[in-house]
Amino acid sequence: GAPVRDSLNDDYTLLGLDKTASAAEVKKSYRRMMSKHHPDRLIAKGMPPEMVKLATQKTQNIKQAYDRIMARKVNT
């Protein structure tokens, strides 16, 4: 239904892509986003714990978005 489609749109937006992106583009964007926001990287830069906590949530959201997009791409 509609909520799934909206969620998928949000997933593409989170990864900085539009729905025409290929699986390879999705993977490339996912890797770039995970690298940029990864908590371990922020810890190494000396970020405070609350920033690391936010980054952890962000990386979880990025991973979930990637998983949903890829599952949809495999099934279509």
C-alpha cells in the first residue's frame, strides 16, 4: 500500500538517490553514507558520546533503507 511506497521514497532520499538509481548506484551511495556516518570513525575523530549515539542511529537507518531498496530491486 501507500505507506510502503512513502517509506521507499524516504529510503531513496536518505541515501541521496532517486528511484531510477541502479543497484550498483544504490550500493555505492550506501557505502559512501556508511563511511561518512560510521560511529567508529567519529569516535576516532574524538566526537562526544551523544554525537556517536546519533551516528549509530543514522547508520542503522541507512542500513535499513539500503536493505529495503535492494530487496525491492531483487523482487522487481
